[in-house]
Amino acid sequence: MWFLPCCVKPSTSEDRFDPQTSHVIQVSPHEADIQRAKLISLANYEAEQFDLAIQEISRQEEEEERRRTRELENDAQIANALQDEERERLIIKKTALEYEEDEQLAKILEESLKENSRSKQFEDEQVNKDRELAERLNMSESPPQSDEYNSISRRAPSNVVEQLSKVLEESSKDKGKGKQFEDEQVKKDRELAERLNMLESPPRLVENNNISTRASFDEDEQRIILESLKGKGQITQSKEEVEEDGKLLEVNPPPSMCGGCSSAVDHGRSVNVSGVLWHPNCLICDACNKLIAIHEVESHVSNSRGKYHKSCYERYCCVCKEKKMRKFNEHQFWKERYCPAHEADGTPKCFSCERLESRGTNHVMLGDGRWLCLECMNSALMDSDECQPLHFDMREFFEGLHMKIDKEFPFLLVEKQALNKAEKKEKIDNEYEIVTRGICLSEEQIVTSVSKMPKEVLNNRLIGMARESQRVVRKCEVTAILILYGLPRLLTGYILAHEMMHAYLRLSGHRKLNKVLEEGICQVLGHMWLESQTYASVDASAEAASSSASSSSLTPQANASKKGEWSDFEKKLVGFCKNQIETDESPVYGVGFKKVNEMMKNSNIQDTLKEILRRS
């Protein structure tokens, strides 16, 4: 048996993957370098782009800064131009006023010379009459007599005496008239001299002292000039003159009337409550119906509902007259306390003054569902014709502020439904859900207004109202102003002033103003009008009191109504309307009023309007 040798020869062939492996090993570092270079290049590119972006932003900021600088320079140039224009206008106005004053002075001097001429002529006539009288007397002493008149010589002297006495009587009458005329002139001159001593020298006369081309006036001419200027309102009375005039008016002062029973009251036996005199027995607490003692007057509480002991007021409900309230709400302005339940139990609330109806009194419901208290009803404007005098007064008010509105457009009183319909057609965005009481229209539309006021009240509702539909056409940027009917004149006037300011802005071409500032300046105008009415109420009361003292043919109430005297409630209503504006916290009307009112502290209405235009 034999065996085949088995031996294995080691292989001498190479692995076929070795070259590729080595190639990969060699290539990988190279590609890694390339990738690394690409990343570095990309990073550099991004850094360059970032630098370029920064440079671009810097360039834009520099351009923006240059643009702002140019705008500021332009604004400064415009402001300087406006100031120069205003300065030139003032100079022209001052020159015109000086020229007008010169004409007035010349006219006054001419009148004075005429008066002196008339006085001189009167004196000459008196001298001529005296001379004629003297000639008659000389003739009567030695009259020519002939023989044929000897038979009637006894009769002649008696006739001469009668004629002489008649002539002397006429002469004495003429002299008496002349003496009276001279006495009146002397009296007037004396009064004028006394007033001149109390007056400061007018600015115009001081200026005239520095003008060498004008001849100086003597004392009589200056007296006449000053008196004429005072008569025309160009020189006001001094404080001493006003006090003196007041003393003359108080020689026979009108009797004071009791605030409770409206009868005459003695100053020595009366109680003064907020400037009104009361009989001690008439000052009664409206809660407990007991007298308010004199030592309790200082601490008592008065509001539009009545007068109360302080202790009674603390727990007294003005609505249901509950005397022992545990919790209460209080109106911020009227200071009337009431049970919290009355806010939601259906108690009528006046749409105008916001007071709740008190038990025993009746609010009136208007045709559109709004309630109105009787006090507000007394001065309410109920139809479009009734409100036109207020429209004319408002235009004069704006003209007095140098914001004259020349364009004509209707002012209509409407119901709530008609006002809401017009607001929708006007596309006004009421995003803050403010109660709309007036609107300034710019578009043509059909408006239903109140043409005839309601005449009767049935079950606390006004009935008999007439409506009229009309199309308001676009003759200018304002087609009409609509305001709710049935509001008191004061509240209607405030809303009208607000809407008239909108009209003025639109007619002046200012439509794209900042909404907050636009509503703010409109609120400021309404507030300014109410301020003017505050002073008007004082003047009306003083005028009515003076008239009632001087007239006996009319009762004090009739005189007051003819002179426009305001009721106590209307005087308080002015304060309520102003308080509504001042305490409004709404984001547009309230904030706008506060911003514009702050701007008005150091400037007038015209400068404030320019600032609003600049900010818009």
C-alpha cells in the first residue's frame, strides 16, 4: 500500500482588492482637504455676505438719518415761514388798527368841534337877544310923542310896561335854558374828569406821545376821546368804576326770595345755603321731613333731589326712598345714593343726565324707547326747526375762534333708529361700541328727521310726533349733521360743537388725521362751548335780576324767561356735561381729549390744530 504524498504549495498570487484599498486610502485625505477648503471658502463667503449686509444696513440707516434731517430742516423752514407770515399778518393788522383808531380820533375831534360850534352859536344868539332887549329899553325911555297922542299918554306907558315884561320873561326863559344847558355840560365834564382820574392811560394815547408829527390834544379833547372809546367798548371800566356802578344799582336792591317757599325773606332772619337764602322753617330734610337746624346746615347734604341731614343721607335711597340701606351705589357726579338692585330692576334711567327715576316722579319715554326726566324735558329740543337758532349760534361761536364755516348744510334732529341707519351707510367703524348721539355725514343718503315735536303725553309716552324724509345731497364735503332729538339744549349744543369741528376739518381738507387726536380736538371744542355757556348762565342770571328790579309790569318769572335765565338744574347740567368729557376713560374719546387738552395748555386752538396735522 502506498501513499500519495500530499504537500500544499503556498500561493504566490496578490489580493485583487489591495490596489483599490490603497487608492482609497490615498484619495480620502485629498478629498478631505478639498471639503475642508470648501467649508473654509463657504465660511468666508458667508462672512463677506454678513459684512455686506451690515454695510447695507448701516448705509440705509445713514440715508434714513439724512432723510429725517432733511425733513426736520424742511419742517423748521415751514415753521419759520409760518412764523414770518404770522408776524407779517400781525404787523398788517396792527397797522390797520392804528389807521382805524386815527380815523376814529379824527371823527371824535370833528364831533367835538361841531359841539363847541353849536355852543358858541347858542351864546351868540343869547348876546344878540340881550342887545335887542337893551335897544327896546332905550326906546321905551324916550319914545317920540306928538300932540295928537296926548290924549292917550296915560295908556301908552302901560302898554310899554306890558311889552317890556313880556320881553324880559322870554329872555329869562332863554337864559334859563342856556343856564340849564351849561349846567348839564359842566356836570358831564366833571363826571368825565372823575372817570379819567380812575382810568389808566390807554395804550394808543401813550404811543401817540412818541409821534412828533401829530399835534398834542388839550384836556377837553382827550376827555372827549376817552369817553367815546369807553362807549364803544375799546376801553374797559376800571375796578373802582365797576364797584361804584354796583353801588348805584344797589341803592334799591330787589328783595331776596326764599329757596323753599319763594316768598320774600329778611336777611337778618334767614339761612344761607350755597348762596340761596331760606326761611329757617322752610329748610326741611327730604328724608325724614324734619327741620335742618341752623347748627346742622354746615354738615347737611344737598343734591339735585333735595336737602338732607348728613345722618339721613348716609342710608337714604333716592329712588325707592328706603331710609335704612345697608349697601348702596352712588352716582359719580350727582352724588345720589340708591339701592344696587335698581340698576337691574327696570327703573327708568334718563338718557340725558343718567339719573334714575325717583318714586313719585315720572320719566317720559320718547318714540325710540329712550327715557327722559322732567328736568331735562323742560329744555329739550324736540324737532329740527326748534334747533336752528342753536345752529346759528354755533356758527358764530366757531367764527369767534377764527374757524368760520362758510359752507351751508342741514342740521337735523332724528330718532335713534335713523341715526344708526345713517351710521351704517356712512360705514363708520364703531369698534368700541360707544353710544352714538350725533354724526357728521359726508355721503348722500335719505334721512328721516323729526319735523314736528310731540304734543301729548299718554301713559308716560310722547305721542303726536311728525317725521319727514329728505335726501341730503353732496354740495361739499359735509352733507348734513344729525343729532338725537329730545336732548336738553346744553347737551345738544355740546354734541353739535363736536360734530361741527368734524365738519370744519373735512371742509379744510383734513380727512386722514390720527383718529384719537381728531376725536380729541372735537371733544375739546365741545368742552370749550360748555365753558362759554357756564359764563353765559351767570350773565343771564345777573341780567334777569337787574331787569326784575327795574320793571314792575312783569313778574320776576316772566322777566327771567324773556332774559333767558337758567334754572338751577341747567346750571348743574353744564357741570355734568363737562364732567362727562373730563372723566371719560374710553381709548379714543377720553384719551384723545386728555392728549389734546394737554397740548392746549401752552398754545391756542390754531397752533394745536397745526401740531395735530403735523403728527398725522
